[in-house]
Amino acid sequence: MLTIEDCIGLSELTEEEVQAIAEHEHLPQIVAAELGSYLVRTPEGELRISAMIRDDIDHATSVGDFQHAALLKLCLRHFVEHHPCADRS
């Protein structure tokens, strides 16, 4: 049986990146890991993931959750460093 940690490990994403997808799409983390795994395999998908994280940052900022926004900014930075196609803003 695969655990959530196994699925995240196979997705080519970090736990924080998967959580950002889950937050944006209102999905359980396991489903977000599957969606992220699919998306991360194409430049368009990488752009979509980075857009999701940016949207999450905007939302966190708009509700005054600056700590969460800062964590999401670190998440975005890591994602872009490891997925260069995601940096076409």
C-alpha cells in the first residue's frame, strides 16, 4: 500500500507544493499529488502550478495571513528553482 508520503515522493513535487495545489483546487492532498504529478510533466502544467501558488499567495495576503503568504512565497521560489519552465510570468 502506498502512503501519502510515497505519492508525494513520486509526484516530483514537495509536500508544500502539493499542499498549495490542494489549497487552490480545494482537493484532498492525495488527489492534489496526483494532479500535480500530471501537471509537472509539461511546461504548460508547470506554469499552471506556479499560477496556483501565486493565486494562493494573493489570497493569503488579501485575508491578512502574511505568515502563510510568506511560506507560499518560499514554496513558489523552490518550485521555480526546480522547474524553470514555471518562471514565465
